[in-house]
Amino acid sequence: MLKYLASRLLTFVPTFIGVTLISFAFIRMLPGDPITVMAGERGVSPERYQELMVQLGFDQPVYVQYFEYLKGIVQGDLGMSFVTKKPVWDEFFALFPATLELSLCAMIFAVGLGLPAGVIAAVNRGKFFDRALMSTALVGYSMPIFWWALLLIIVVSGWLGLTPVSGRISLMFYFPDTTGFMLIDSLLSGQKGAFSSALSHLILPTIVLGTIPLAVIARQTRSAMLEVLSEDYIRTARAKGLSPYGINGIHALRNALIPVITVIGLSVGTLLAGAILTETIFSWPGIGKWMVDSIFRRDYPVVQGGLLLIAVMVMIVNLTVDMLYGFINPKIRKR
Amino acid sequence: MALLEIRNLSVDFTTASGAFRAVDAVDVSVDKGEVLAIVGESGSGKSVSMLALMGLLPWTATITADVMEFEGRDLRALTPKARRKIVGKDIAMIFQEPMSSLNPCFTVGFQIKEALRLHMNMDRATRHKRAIELMDMVGIPAPESRLNTFPHQMSGGMNQRVMIAMSIACNPKLLIADEPTTALDVTIQAQILDLLTGLQRDTGMGLILITHDMGVVAENAERVSVQYAGQKVEDQPVYDLFARPHHPYTAALLAALPERATSKLLPTIPGVVPGQFDRPKGCLFSPRCAYADDRCRSTPPIPCGSELGLARCHYPLNATEEVKA
């Protein structure tokens, strides 16, 4: 197991280098540069422009800049934001809990609803629930996130007035962010109504962000279950006199989980990508919004560092998923 | 009273190309402690009739029967929940493919104990003890350490032993073995059959052995029921069947045994079992029968009396002169 882990970690190295290369190249391919953007409409004199170029290291050839950047990463230094002059690392960890909280909630929403829905659909194959669920899932999957978000805001927040439109918590509350997770912090603060305010702010972004993973998980669970339900060992389980719950929920689901877990792992990538859009729409102060803002400001270190950290996050999640396979299905367990 | 009594059982499958009758008016009865063999080619409805009894057929199957009683209880009238109390406890079944019939995600110990937890009301420690005892009974060496192995870590023969241990866990009154040795090596086949008949003798349970191997029938069964294309064509005690088969199909099956071959060329039954679209109008066996005439081809026969082994034939073989008249 340890040997397997080590070999898997080793494959991270090329992926890691690839990510740095791509993020480094892409942001530089965008027209415009940080200095022009920072100067804004006032503009900047050619002398001052040259001076800043040297100061920010842009006078060096690109490959030298890249190796300087790599050298920094190896030492754990992701650079400083051009705009805020704070280390990228600090900014990331100040904002990351917000994204993590939203992503976790979206994942719980997607798995919690998608898994049972897929199982029920498979068991009732061809019946009304199955058809209704699968067509709904297809709609959910094909719906553009921004449009779905706006629709929900108009109906739920606007017409019905049930949830707030944006932000993480009502302005009436203030407390120190001990953990960075608003749900936990609001509970710790002990202020009345703080928790429910945080919760109500979470509902819409969670639904919006979780919709696509929910649809994918439900469909994947259904097809995996259908395959497993025709297996011989399911017949054996039925011959034992097990209840439908014992057959479908234990014997079948355990075998169907492998492809579902894979999809869940892959959804984490989608989720973080979706978070960028969702956070922008709901003014959610997480890394998604931070990344978008930084791209518009041509804040090279932030974009590079942010992308890198997100990529590492996705890699870790997928490694965890691979490790989980063995626990779920002993047949593919490594020694 | 018979342990199991099924009369006029029919199973129809709805398929994309119309209804298909897989089992047609079959009677099955088994007494306590009796060993019944059901023989027939592939596609003759042997397994389907037993799966219908167990309630294991997919929803596309329609099951009809005049009588379907186990120990005098009408199985058709039971709720699914009440039926699950009988299936798996009093009636148990083992299958053809031991490797795929066990769940790959759970240890064999878990799978054996599951049946005990479900039907026997045992606490954890008793279940553990009983599982070891069962694995010992079916001849698995070092049962205690084998409890924690997964099906893929054992051979096919060992897995079939686990299946047997699982099926006899709740002391069933009737055990249905659906071609239990087909997927196994010849040497293992004999061991498994010995184990099954031994267990049957020790516990006095009824045993239904589904097979297409006449050798297995001769060695293990007391009574034989021959099925062809979904119909029961003959039913006799094993000795009488081998001595005086009444249905031409039974006779042809017996003639095809290598041990009985007299010429250098092994006799075969030409053709295949009729499928959904080529069912003959008259006797279902008539296209392949050496004795068939126009009557056979036009009028379906009804079963003869028990003195002729209930043979479903217009011209039963080996009939004595008195019976014939």
C-alpha cells in the first residue's frame, strides 16, 4: 500500500510541472500586461513603464522568468500579488475555506440526493420515477450554470423572498473567523440568528453548484446499479430471502460504488471550475471570485499560484478516490 | 402430504417479439427426504421452473399454477415478506456458477452469517460458531481463517462449498441444486455431489437436483423427471427409468450415454430444442423423434398414466401388452 502510494505520488511530479507551465504560459498569452492594467486610464510614461518592467522582472527572457518562478515554488514561495502586495499563499488560505465550505455543501447535496435517486431509479427501471428522474437529470446537466443561478435568484430570492441574493452572511452579524467556515463560526459566536443567516446564504449557491454533479452522479449510479442488479450474486442474495433494502442497498450498491466514486472524484474538478462562476454570481468571497478578479487585473502570480493550488487539490482528491477503490472492492486491493 | 406440490405450473416471458412460454404445464412434487432429479437439455425450462418457485424470476415473467404449496402452505397467497421467511430458510437454492454467485465485495464469512442473522435470530458469537461449524461440515479446511477470505481468493470448488454451507445454514427442508457441478472440474464434481447427497442423508431434507448429466442422475437420484421444451415428458423412479424409458426423448437421451453406446459412433439426437418461433403444432419433440407420424405432428399428446411414467407421448415405448390395449 505504501509502495503504491509512493509510486502514485511520483506521478504527481510531471502533472505538477505541466500545470505550472500551462498556467504560466496562458496568463502571458492574454493581451495586455499588469502594468498597463494597473495604470488604468491615466496611462503611464514610457520611462516609468520601463522602470516597472525591470522591477517586476519582465525584462528577463520568458524562460528565465519561468525558472525563477519554479525556483520559488520549490522553496514554497508562490510570489506576491501585484495588486495587494500580499503573498499569494496567504490570500489563498484566507479565501479557501469559503470555497471549501461551498464545495463540500454542494458535494453533500449532490451525493446525498444523487445516490439514493440513482438506486431508486434503477430498481424501478422503466417506471414513472425512473423516467421522470432521468429526464430531470438531463435537464439539470445541460443547464448553463449562470442561467440556472439567475433563475433561482429571481424566483426564490426575488419573487418568494426566501433566501438572500448574495454574500455569506447578513451584515448584521460580525464575529472573528476562527475556522473560516461560516457555518461553524456562526455557531461558535453564539449570536442568535447567525447560524440560520449563514445557512440561508448557502442554500442557493449550493443548489446551483451541486446541480451538475447531482445529475451526473444520479445517472452514473443508475447505470452502475442496473449492471450489478443482473449479476448472479444478486440472485443469490434474493434466494437468501433478503429484503429489498438488503439486496439493493447493501449487496448491489457496494458493487455499483466503484464507477460512482470515480465520477464523484472527477466532479471535484468540475466543482472547483463551477465555483468560479457560482462565486462570481453570488458574490461569494472564495477563490473562484478571487481568480476571476485576478485574471482581469493580470495579476500573474495570483493566477499562477491559484491554478496550481486548485490542481494540487484535484490531484489529491483523485488519489484518495483511487485509494478508496480497494476498500470498496477487495478484488482490486493492492496486496 | 408432499413437502412440495406444484401442479400445472406455467411461466411466460414477455419479450420484445411477443410472449414466450418457457415452462408449460409442469407438475413437480417432492416428499420429505426424497431426491428428485430434473433432467433435460439446455432451454428445457428446468431452472426456470425452480426459479419460479423461489420467486427469483425477473418481472417480465408471468407465473401461473393451479397448486403451489410448500408444507401445505400456498406460496402464491403469501405476501412478499412472508414468502421471504420461507425462501432462504426452508427452501434454499444453490447455483451453477459459484464464482459469480458470491458477492465479490463481502467475505465468505459475512455471506454465510448473513443468512443466519436473517432467519435464525442468533447473536453474534453463536453466528460465528455456527459459520465455522458449517464450513467444517462442507469440508473447507481451516474454516476459522477462511471466514475472512473473499470469494476471488478461493477456487471454484471451494466457492461452491461456501454456497452449500450458506444454503444449508438455516437447516432447509428442501434444497434445490441447479446444476451445481457444471462449472467445476470433473474431480471436484464428484466431491461436491457426494457432499450434497451426504448432507441430504444426514439431515433428511428433500433435494431437487437439476442436471443434464445422466450419470449424475443414476448415481444420486431416487426419482427422475424429464423435461423437454418447457414440458415434463416423463416421471419415473430412477431404476425404472433407466430400465424402461417410456418417452422416445428419454430413450434417446439414454442412448446417447457413452457407456451405453454399442456402435463406434455415439448416437445423438438430431436438431435442437424448439425456440420461440419454431414451436411445432403437435408434439414438441416430433421434429426430432424417430417414431413420429402424422398424428404426432398435428395433435399434441397428453400425459399417459403413471404406469407409463406419465409419458407425454401418443406411442409410449416399452409398454406391456395389457397397458397398450
